[in-house]
Amino acid sequence: MPIKCFYLDDEAAPTVEPFWKLIEQAANRQIQFDYQQPLKDFGEQVAIIKKAQPDILILDLRLNENPNGHGEIADYRGFALAQELRTRMTERKMPSVPIVLWSMVSKLKQSYDKDDTAHRLFDRVYVKDQEIISQPHQVALELQSLVKGYQLIAAERNKATVRFHQMLGL
């Protein structure tokens, strides 16, 4: 069964489609992207992600630069959305899934690199114009591994006794 990836980016589909298509092809269609542009309303966006029940979530860093198909611009960034989703996952209001950050190198240097508090929100960070283009097979494998890891932890968490060494296969 393919991995369901919810991809949120404020760039128009023709701009970002080449990136996700590289990953889908590298994964032999075992990863399927559901691309959307962010909604203006933060709460509505959280509800849509929760309803989609993705296996993995990929966020762009700056969700508030370009208008969506309705001409609206989101008033939040990827950091804020990731924080809210992590909180809901911790509270078990939604399943825990990996959250990955995809952005351009210039935007990462401008915001992400300077904000140490945001680094723990994301399981992995990829530069769209670098790793995605130059190493799509590696990125696809890492995304699949993240999903499998989260699923294993979730399955073990539901057992009566969780033994950390068993989760590691020791």
C-alpha cells in the first residue's frame, strides 16, 4: 500500500510539482503526494490535515508568501503549523506522523537556521533545490523509513508492555 504524503506549499503546483514527481518516481509510486496550497484559516488547515490522515506530512517553511487558488494568503508559517500538529499528536488527538520540512536554501538560511526552537519540530529537513533534485532515491528511502519507524513505534506503544530494546530489534 503506497505511503500517503500530504504536501503543503504556497507555491503554485507547476512550480513544486517537479520536486514531488521526482520522489514519486524514485519510490516506484510507493509514495503518493496530495499537494495543497495552505488555507488562510489556521484552524481549518489543521482540520483538513487531520481529516486527510496522512502517513507523512511535508511542509514548506514559508506558507504565507503566495496566494492560494482562492486568492487568499495564509497568515501562518510552517513552524506554527508543525507546532500545533505536534501538540495534537502528543495529546493523541491525531495519529503521530513524521513532519518533514522542504524549503529553498535561501529561506532556510533566513529563518530556519536562526531559530533553534524550530529544529525539533521536524523529523528531517530537505532543501528543494539541492537534495530533492540531486538525491531523489535517497530522499524517497528516508521518507519511507520515517513512516515505517513511526508505524512501528505506534504499534509497540499500543501493546501492554513496551520494551525499548525489542523496538530496536535487539
